[in-house]
Amino acid sequence: MQHFGELWLAVLLQLCTLTVAALPTIPINATDGLDLLSNFTTLTSASLSTLPPDPYQIRVYNTPTSLILHNYGPAIERVDVLDILLQGQSDVVDGLVASHGNAPIQRLAFTLWSGELYMRIEPGRGGRMTWLMMAQAFKGIAQFMEEYGWVAVKFMVLDDEAGLVGTGTLVFFRPRGVGVNNGSSLVETS
């Protein structure tokens, strides 16, 4: 539990260090839907030069969790990503408290929103992803983006012992015929 407290503190510290000037964004107004990850024409050559090979595996610092990130997409707002990660961490804390510890996650999927940024995480079948693994995945996403840039991405969550425990997507998304979602929320889906 102490390790989780350190993780939570790290996320809060990252949020507190936000600068007023966000990284430049690439306007996207001609595309709708979640297929933006395959739309590489919106990437700038500068952002392509800073990204690692696709796919790319990273180890989340000081954890048994790693991520495989792939299908890099357009640039996204750092503030929105940190907002989603903070909302997700908040629900991880709720899940840890409700389950009285680091229990397997029983939900089929998590959906988070911040403005027009969308994240979906699907724990793998069989309840192998725990709340701590999910918290570590959020930390790993922030770690990757701090190092390589704030871009839309798909990812897989791996644990040293359990193997593949979940998958996810982080993309810019504007639903057709629906207004902008002006808040973050974690919604249980079935």
C-alpha cells in the first residue's frame, strides 16, 4: 500500500508541475471517430522524429508492469492527458478502498473523458489486472509521453508474472452529433 501512496503522490506532483504554455497541438477538425490512430498525415515531421519505433515497449519505473505502445497518432494536449490520468488514479484509489486492497478488477472496461480526449481501458478476461497494475499503467503512459511527446496512442499492459493483463486506447474523439463532454468521468461499461 505504501508503494501505491508513492505512485499517487508522483501523479499529483506531475499535475502540479503543469506549465501555462502547453505543447503545440495539431488542429483536427476534418475527422471524426476513433480511427485517428491510423491517420499519420496529421503528424508533423518534428513529432515523428521524437517518437520511438512503433511498437515500443517500456518498463514502468520500479514496477513489474510494462507497456507496449503502438499506432501513434496526432498530438494531444498535455493538460487533457494529465486530467484523464488523475481521474483514472482517483478511481483506482476508490477501487482499492472498496476491495480492501489490491484485488483483481472485475469491470469489463473503463471509459474516461477530458474535453475531446478519450481513453478506454479494457482489463483482460480472467481478472488478472489488479488495481495496482492499472495505476502503474497510468504512470507508464505519463512516463512515455513526458519522454517522447503527447500523442494519441494504443497500448497493452503487461505484468511480469501474469503476462498481458489489459489493453487501451487514448485518442482525440468528437462524437458525431453530440456536444463536447466538458468533464472527466470514469464510466463502467459492460
